[in-house]
Amino acid sequence: MALITKIREKSGVAAAAIAISLVLFLIGSDIFQGKSSLFGGSSQEVGNIAGESILIQDFQKKVEEATANYTAQTGKGPSEQEATMIRDQVWNQYVLDIAYKKEFDALGLRVSEEELIDMVQGNYIHPSVRQQFTNPQTGQFDKTFVIQFLKNLKTMPVQQQQGWASFEKSIAQDRIRAKYENLMRMSNYVTQADAAKEYQAQTSKFNARFLYVPFFSVSDSTLKVTDSQLEDYLAKHKDQYKGTNTRSIQYATFPVIPTKQDTAEFYSQIKKLAKDLAVAPNDSAFAMLNSDVRTPYLLPYAEIPEVVKTQLGTFQVGGIYGPFKEGLTYSIYKYGGVKKDSLFTMRASHILIAPANKSDSAKAQARQRAEAILTQVKGGGSFETLAQMNGMDGTAQNGGDLGYFKNNGSMVKSFEKELFGYNGVGLMPSVVETDFGFHVVKVTDAKTNTSYKLAAINKTIAPSQATLDKIFTQADAFANANGTQAAFEVAIKKDKNIIMMRAERLLENSSAINNLSNAREIVRWAFDDNTSIGDGSKKVFEQDNQYIVAYLTGKTEKENVKVNDFREELTAMVRNQMKGEQISTKLAGIKGSLEQIAQKYGAGALVESVQDITLSTGMLNTAGPDAIALGRIAGLKNGKRSSVFVGENGVFIAEKTSSMVAPALADYSVYKNQIQSMNLQRTSFYINEAIKENAKIEDKRYKFY
């Protein structure tokens, strides 16, 4: 009995022990591998939106679904860049589903079943539906396509059904978002006073004289800015300096360059390929099979590399030519003759003169100007220079070059007709008129419909595996020998051949570092919780044709803004404050006219005058659009002088000599509309920023990708 009693007394403890053991069994491996959030382990949270935690498992599941949809639509898996875009889309969908939905729900906004049907197959079709169901033959939206698709939807594969459900969800969310933004836009009201103020700012004018001493007239070296001053300035201007999570690094790069032996072996390979190409029974297939970069067998003249064009006239059918070098790629060609195409290709340059409007007089002026330019070119003027000076489209900066184009409708019909009706090269004798204006045209490569049969083997010279292994060993030895930033700095002083680079303020989700395009692994290392300032990577990161050893040199944090995060900006602001005080003190003790004060002040003091200045677009000569100075001068009475005051970029004493106040208007609707239009343009951006800020979004994807 005593034993049974003891068992009963201990049964509660035993049950608890069994329960704890079971829990530890189920999650124990995660705890001991540091994956569990229990007992201080690392979190599995990929983000937090409006207080709602998003776990990596759920996020990754949605990423995998989106990736599967992408693969099904494109027939290929996503590249690294495309995978990043997919993750961004999934994240943005979370933001929409959580942060935005809270706002929509609070206002009772929704899309009813009837409204969704109307958007898909009713009277107000959503633009995305129109795009998806456009008749390829007519180029017009066809509602019968939608109806037929919906009738067959239940018989389609599950993946397609899920895709359609996601599509309907997206257009419904788009409609709710539009309702929300329209509601915000319609709540925007411009008062009569606001409109009148804008009218006066644009129309009222003043004339003034002022003495101006710019900050830059005082040498920076004469002022010492202390850390305590920077701390004080930051404390008073916290709202202007928002924290961001960033990391700064230094890194040593070990470039992998082909050795002489690699180059010799590459040339031997090229020679052998040339011999084999010469006797290959199917030369185009052989070339495709052995090329690093594949090119079509039939090439129009426009698509043949320039280095090959120079020798194309000497090619004989069946001959092997090359190698031709472009960058690190070497090409050899087997020439198979020519073939005539149904389309012609040509190259030309033009100088477009567009009329100011559609009136006959404007067109006549544009034609006259174009014909004058044509006369200049005929007289020996440089076409390219005249194009840069007079051209009115994006080709002007390139001397009017249009590049190569075909007679396939890629150009305006009237332009295409005139140019492809011209034979040979050179300046066309008359101006060409199109809907865009009047064109002075020079044909630089004559039209041709000849395509060339060129079996091309393109090989890119690359380091051998032995060279790769040798450089990696050097980089690995360097990483192990120099595990800290301090050791790294000693090493680069000793060995001037080490290539050192810097990257400042990398963001959490950055994928590029300087010219390193796929550097996500380095960024993740820099943001790892276990990486401290001064740490070396102690591992070698492999990049295109180089190996990288990185060192963390600095970090900034969103929730803990420090002076060092903005040292340069803060120093400039504090130094300008000090300069303003110094200049003001000196000026305050000087009496007389502006010219006399400037003379007594000495070097740096300028006396200038301005005429017909408005508050909205005013420029104060050397001082530029200084808003503080403009406001102070506009507020003076005519004939009055201001006291010494500090502007945005210098110190002023101003005299308002005269002014013209715009008369009151009976109707300020034009100015109301201007302000309203400006506000509406910003509404969408402001809404997005306000919702995101209110949701206190924490994006921690950088910890996992």
C-alpha cells in the first residue's frame, strides 16, 4: 500500500516529465540546431505586418505556388532575378491582404459577386480581362472568348482553375483599392484661401537689392565640429534623419584571368574546331552544337558583327574565316553563300523637325526649317552635328542614327515608303513628311534583302579548372590568414597587389554590390546576426570570374539612429549653422549702405539686385531659389531693409525696392484646379506610405533569401 501511495504522489510529476519529453522529441532537433524560437533560438518569422506574424513556411509555400504558375505560363523555371521578383510579388500580396485589407474593412469596402461578374463578362470589363481575352485576328476584346473559357473552366486542370481564382482575386482587390483611393481623392478639398495664396505666389512680384554672404565663402578648415554638437543637432532634428538597416563592407577581390597556357589551349581548340567545321556534313548543326553563344545560320546584313562585315566581300562559298574577336568571344565562320529575303533591311539617320502644333502655319514653319537644314547639309554641313543641334526626338544625341530597320511596318508608313523607295546611300534630295513632322534623311547603309549563310562557332575564352583551383586556394588562404578587418588592413599595406573595394550602406534585400551582380550571399553574410563589425567572412564567395573575401566595416539600424549613420550630412548642417552665426555677428556690427557693408565685411560679400521675382519660381541670382530669403524679402514693406538673417545657403541683408501685388480675382477656380491636380497626382503615393507606416511593416526576408 505504501508503494502504491508513493506512485500516486509522484504520478503528476511523471506525467509532466513525459509531456515535456514528448515536446522535446517533436521539436528537439530544431532547438538544438538553433531553428526554434523557444528558449531564445532564432525566429522563423519572415516578416510582420500590422501585428500579424508571417512565418517562413507559409511564405515559402506561396512562393512555390507562384513559381509553379510562372513555370507553367513560361515553360521554364525563373532565373535568380525573376525568382527575386516572384518573392517581391508574394510579399506585396501579403501587404495588400493584411495592411490594406484592414483599411478597406474599416470602411466597409467590398466587391460583390455581382460586381465581379460585371468586371469579367458584363458591361464594365476590367482592363486585365480585356487584355487577356483580345481576339488576335481583330486586336479587339471579344466577350465570347471569356464566356467560352468560363464554360470550360471546370474541365480544365486544377492548376488552371487555381490560376483563374487568383486572377479574379487580383482584379477584385484592384477594384477595392481603386475605390479606396478614389474615396481619398474625393475627400481632398482646396479652400478659397489656398487658391488665393497660390495665385498671389505665382502672380505678385517684387524688386529687391540684397547683400549676400554664402556659407562657402568661409573655409571649412577654420571650424571644428565636435561630436557633442552633432549629437545635439540630431536630437533636435530626429524627424529629418530616419534610421535604416544597412551594412558597409570592404572586400578583397581575386580575379580569375586565363593564363598563357589556358590561352594556348584555347587557340588549339579553336583551330581544331575550324578544321572540323570545314569538313562537317551539316555545318550549321555542328556550329550550333559547339558554340558557347549560338547565332542563327541565316543572318541579314544588319545583324552581322561589324568586324565581320569589313571582310564579308572576300568570303568564298565553303571557306572558313576567322577567328574574329569581340570582347572575350572568338568566332569562326563557314560561309555558305546568300539567300534573298522577302523583306528589305536598311540603315539611316534623320533630323526631325516637329511643328509646334497642328495648324497649317506651324507646319509651314517646320517645313521651312527642315529645308534650311537640308540646304546646310548639301552645302557641306555635318549631318551628325546638325542632328544634335536641331533634332527633336531621342535620336538627336546619337547624330540622328535610327539603326537598322526592315520594311515590316516598324516605321511610320509614309516614312517607310519614302526610304525604301530610295536606292543607294547618302542624303535624300528632299524632306520627308510624316505625322511626326518633317525629316531630313541620310541613308547610311543601302537597302538589301540579302541574307548570308554563316555557320558560326562562338567560343568564349575562360580560365581552366586548374587556374580556378589555384586562385581559389590563394583566396582561401588569405581568408584564413586574415580573419578580421584589422588583419585585412595590415595585409593590404604589405601587399599592394591586393585589390580592395568598398561598398557603403547596403540594404537588407540588395542583390548587387558595385559591379557584382549576383552578390546576395555576401549581403546575407553581412546582415547575419552573428556577423559583427570588424569580422571577416572567413570563407570565399564565388563571383563571375573572381573570388571575394569580405569584411564588415559598419552598420546602421532602423530603431537606433546614431551620429555616425549621418556624420557627413550632420557635419555639413552644423558647420553651416556655425558659419551663419559667425557671418551674422560680423555683419551686425557694420553700418552703412549695402555696398559699404559689403566693402567693410571684405571677401565673400556680394551685393546683387533682382527684378520681377515671384514666390513660386523666384531665383536670387547667386543664392538661387532660397525659400527662406524669398519669404523674408516678400514680407518686407517697400523701401524697408531687413535685419541680418540666415538663409538656406548663406546670410542676407535685404531691401525691398518695390512690388506689384496681384489684384484680387472673382474666380480662383484655375488655381484651385492646379492645387487639386497636384494633390491628386500624389494621392496614391501618400496613401501607400501612410498605410505601410501605420502597419509598422517589418520585412525580414533578408534572413532567408
